Amino acid sequence: MKPSLLVILVGSHLSALGAGWWCLGKRGPAPINIPASALATKSERSPRLERRVSTADLLAAYRDPKLRDEAAKRRFAELSQGELPRDVAPSAAKSSEQRAAEIADIAAALQKEVETLDAGKRSDYKLAKALIVRWMKEDPAACAAWLGQVKMRVAWHDLWAAFAETLAPTELIKLMDHGWLQRNREMALRASMQHMGKTSPADLPAALALLDAKAVNSYLDEAYLYARVEDAVVWLQLASGDIRRLQLLGNRWISGPGLDWKWEGDQLVPSNPWDQNWLEKAEAALAAVTGTPAEEIFRKKLEYQLRESEKGRELARVALEPADALVDLYLQRGEDEAEARRKASADIWEKYRDGLSDWQRESWEQDLRLSLAGQRELEDVLIGRLDSIGTELPEVLQEVTRGSAWRDAMLVDSVVTLEVARQTGRMEEVVKSATALVRQVDTSLSAQADILLALAAQGLWEQTSDPSESDNRSMLPKVAFFAAGYLRDDPEAARLWISRLPSSLSQFVKEVAR
Amino acid sequence: MKAGTLCLLLVSHVGLLLAGGWLAGESRKEPARVASAPALVVLKAPVRATEETLGNPILRATAADFRAVWDESIASPQGGSEELFNDWCAVDPDGAFQALGRLPASKSNEDYLRAARMYHGADVAPAFVKHWRKLQRMPEDMVRFHLAGCVNELAKKDPETAGALFGSLPPRMREGGYVCLFSRQDSATIEQLLKGMPSLPPDATEEKQALWKGVAEALDTAGAQRGLWEWMAEADDTVARRVLVTEGMKKAGRNEDWAGFFDAVERMDATARAEVRDLVRQATSATDYRPEALSAISAECQRHGFDDWLEGHGAKKQLKE
């Protein structure tokens, strides 16, 4: 080959390489494009105004247990780090001296918590927990040694939970075997079992193999308390032949809403969201044990739960109907008439005592949210609520339920609320609710001001200039007194408020101010 | 040139062309990661932007995304969601807190504030301070408690800013919040916090009392005994001194240790000491100190040459007898 040809060949190959670099490198798969803002701290991250995720996708993500779990884990991870005091916050690179100093700081901070408790003060459990997690990451043996000798305190369960979450269970048990947890071995084992029960029952056999039979017997139940039906196979295998532990699993997996039901629109649903699909869960558990000795245990459990929840459902239904229906229910169960009546009224009393002011609360709150968002008129929403109270609730319960509706509505728009009360002829009732709200120390000053302004506009908040002539009827604050407080708290809003008062009142305020 | 050679040349050129493209892609990935590294060093919590997390819409969502979903979810029967609010706070506390202002009164409202304080504390403090008035449908005590709690968290990082933020609240909000604000802060942080706050007008006695009670309570933790008495000795405001002395006496009584208390009194000037004398007289005659405590106080008084401090008390006791 001629040298000139060689030069041409080398040159052309090099230029091919260069051309590839230049052209394909740009167009090729872009490097993970993470905007700097996504990596910055929460406070550094400026709000992004453009859309990145569609509303449907994000809503779906919040319904997806896996994605929610991932988000929750990250929130928690950020939280555990965020709680560390500045002096022990992890730094990117640190020397062994720095590390030793940090560990000393953590130990000192924990010791301070102990002293705080000993002095009869409240301890910061969140902080203590974060310190344990951090220490376990840096030096598990030293942390376990400290935890192993410390005198146990009430409510220090969190510390042990933190401890158990940081290392694999078998590693934790090895730590204990090194004698680093002698005094508090029990707490450590308990926490570790609970953690395994919650997250990784598959790790249990290996961990149990490291323990003596006595320890297994004493602490294994802790793990069962957290058994998830999704891991049924592992659990049933572990408990096979052990009736008591199978009972534990049955209790945990077959648990219905019992008496806790509520109305959602015109449907009765379990009040606890956890119970929404209890039957599905229970049936899955039953299916998992079919053909095994546990089947009988699980089936009985399910029958009992079905009966209980039927009773609860019926109770919730008849709570809104004549009590006779409930009495009938007891009669059908063989109670005599007197006993049935007594039980029925006890049940109703209990149900009502829970607060019928909360009656159909969810849909009422939804309506209020919609009216705050401008999607529905408060007037319609409120009239609808008053109507259903009038037609669906026993008379004796109507006033208290209306009272709470007035208060809620008043906080959304007091002018409209008063107008609805005027239209429906319930002025006295609404003034009572308004007065209660204004007098309540917890009501925000601006809400009080709004309500007072609305009352004043209707001539329901009048002041006499004669201080001896106090207005006992309304129990509302004196206008000058209220204005002074409002001016101190929020001068700008207060001045606007004064200018909007009926002239007699604003004149009065100005005179007093002078 | 033979066809075979031509083919070989073509293949080798195309190969190198592709290799160049690949190399360029690789080398660009690196700087991208390195460039964002400094931000990670100061992170409160490193955000693991792996492809896995980026696949999760919740972790990718922007302020605008959260707002849209929030608007949709408050129209549903369940209403907003604490989780959603919590995630929104991480990217846009301002927007999230404004959204809370559009909720009616409800028992579940506290869940939002609690989550914000617990998960974001310091990070949401400025937004919380800015928008708390919009939460007018929520119980004020509850709002105050969580607001002061967030500023308390901020104070652990940047006490002066926290002091200024808290100072920007109106008196009604501040007064009940001091205990929360100072809770568990150390002496140096409290000093910085106070430095950040605008000074109170001389006639704001009640607020000053609340403030110094909060300070005393924070200082009065185990191992901080000296802290409280040092602050007492150095107080240059009558109200502050009155509160710190009262709390100091409670502490000395509880711990049966009066030496530190009277050592601090000795370091005060004559006017301040006269005030303390009156307070000690009042306290010893009004409070049921046990005889041992009274004799301990009396011994300390004598040691410091405050011989006449308990005279009034003695006279009263005798009269009673």
C-alpha cells in the first residue's frame, strides 16, 4: 500500500469517528435529562409552572399502592434525614475524625434526650429515632451497645422500631449474640419480629433458626400481629399445625367492619376505608387454607364477622328509621320485648351520641368545597342540606344538626347564610350559631369580622353608646372593643372592615378611637 | 479497487461513525451528573432521580400538576388528600398552602397542617407565614401551633430568618406561639432568634411575658440549669427579669439548689436586685415552701449579704403564729 493511501485511509476513518461524535452524539438518546431544580432541596426547588404529568396519570398514581408506597418511602427517607440536628447532618465526604466526632455527637444528643426524660420533660421521640437510624448506619455495634444498656422508658418503642429497620434481622440477632443488647434483648427481639412481620416474613425462618426455642415461643407472636394476607403462603407454612397461631392469622385477616358503617349518598359503606374490601381479603385468606386444618377456623371466623357486620349495617340503616325496626331485629334474635327495646335504645343512643351533627358529613363537606371553588352556589347547597335534615332526620335531632350546618356555611359566606336563614324563617337559630362562633376563642379574627359585618348589615349587631345598657340578648362583643383588637392584628383589613360597617357603627368606632 | 476492499472500507467507516456517536453520548452523561452534584451536597435529603423514580408520576409532578389534581380531588367525595398535599409541599409550598385556604371547616384539616409540619417543617415555614390568614376557616389555635412548629424547625437552621418571620406575625398570633417557637432550642439559637425579631413596644407587657416564659421553658431543660440563670442575670428588661426570676425560683425550688440562683442575683445591678428581692419576698410568703427550702434560701441570702430579704416573710409568719 502506498503511504499516501495509508494517510487517506487513517484520515477518513478518523473523520468518520468525528462525524459520528458530532452528529449521532447529539441526536442519540439524550442523557437522563434531570433539571437541576429536580435535584435541589425542597426549598431550592422553584415551583415549575409547566405540566409534566397529566391529571389522569397523577390521580391514577395516587390510587396505585406501589407508586404511593414508593412516594411514601421517599417522604419518610427525607424525613429521617431532615430531623437530624445540624451538627450531625451527614456531609458528602468526611474523614474518620469527622465521622468519630459525628458519632460522639449522636451519642451525646441521645444522652441529652435521656436526661430530658429523667428531668420529667417531654422527649423528642422523632429526633431520638432519627439519631438511632443514623447511628446504626455509622456504627451498628456501638449503637446496639448503647441501646443494650440504656434504662428503658415509656414510649421508647419507636427507638426499637428504628433499630430493627436498619439491619437485616439475622445481622441484628448476631449483634445481640455479641452481648451488645443483653439488658434490652427483649425489646430488640420484639421490635425485630414486628418489623419482619410487617415487611419480610420470608426472612423469619433464617432469623428463627438463630434463636433458641424459648425466644421463638416468646416473641414470634409479635410478628404474627402484622402478618399480611398477601404473604399468606409464607405465614401458613410457618404456622402449620399450630392452632393458636392459625387463630392469630384468622383474627388478623378476617376482620369486618362490625358496627362501623356510615351512609355515603344512599349507600351504606364501612366507615373505615380499610374495611371496604374486607370480604375480598377474608375470602382470599379462606381460599389459601382450603383443604387444610385451618379451613374450619377461618370459616367460623368469617361467619362470625359476616353476622357482626350485618348487624352493624342494619343498625346504621335503622338509626334513621323508626326504632321499631331495630327492636324487631332484637326480637328476631330471641330477646324478649323489654330487653329488645332496652338494647335498641342503647344502640341508638350510642349512635346518636357519636354526633349526628356529623350526619352525612362527607357529602356536605364536598358541597362546601364545591361552593368555595365556585362550582356550586352556597345558597343551593345550604338549602339542600336544610331540606334533607328536615325530611330525613328525626325531629329531635334536627336542630343540633342544623346548628352545625349554619356554622360551617357561615365560615364560607356569612351574608348568603343569613339570607338563607331569613328565607327559611330561621333567623333566631342562625344568630345563635353566629354568636357561638364569634364567641369561640378558636375562631379566627377575620372569620369573626366577616360574621359580625354580615350581622351588622342586617341590623343584628347594634351598639348603644351608653355602656350601662349592655346588650345581654346577643352576647356579641362591643364594636369598639372588637375594632381595636382587629386594628392591632391586621390594620389594613380592619380599616376596610370599619369602612364597610353600617354608618352608625363605623361612626361609633371612629368616635371611640378619637 | 476491488469490491471486497470497498465493502470492508464502508463497514469500517460506518462502524467508527457509530462508535463516535456512542462515545459522545457517554461523555455527555457524565458532566450532567457532575454538574448537579454541588446541589446534592447541601441537600436536606438527596432526591434519588433514578430512572425508576422518574417513572413515578408522583415524583415527577410539577406544581402545576399538583394544582390540577388537587382541584379535581376536592370536587370528589373524599376531598383533598393529605398525601397529595404533602407531595405538593415538596415542590411548591406557596401553592399548596394557598390551596388549603380553599377548604371548608373540617376535622381533617389538621391532618394537612400536621403533615406539613412533620415532613417539611422548615421548608414550608415561609409559605405558611405568608398564607396563614387564608386558613381563616380553621381553628386559630391549631393553625398557630403548627405554624410556630414550622418556624421552630426553621430556627434550627437559620434562627435569624426564623425570628424575622415570626416577628412579622401579628401580636395575637405571636403571643400564643412563643412556647412552640422556642421549644427545645439551645441558648445560642434563642439569642439569634431574638436578634431576628423586631423589638416589642415597651407597653406590650403581656406579649413580653409570653415570650420570656417560652424562653425560660426552653432553657429549663436538663443540663441547661446554668443557661436559665445566666439569662436571668443578664436580662435588661423588667418584664423579662420578672419572668426569668419567677421561673428560676421554681426551678431552684424543684431541684433544691439555690446557690446558682443567688449567684446570678449577685451579678445584677442594684436596681435589678431590688426587683428580685421583692419577687423573692412575694414568692416566699405566697408559696408554701417547706421549712428546709426556706432555710436553704435564708442561708443563701446570708451568704450573699442579702440579710434583710426574708424579713417581711418572717414577720408575716410570726403574725400568723
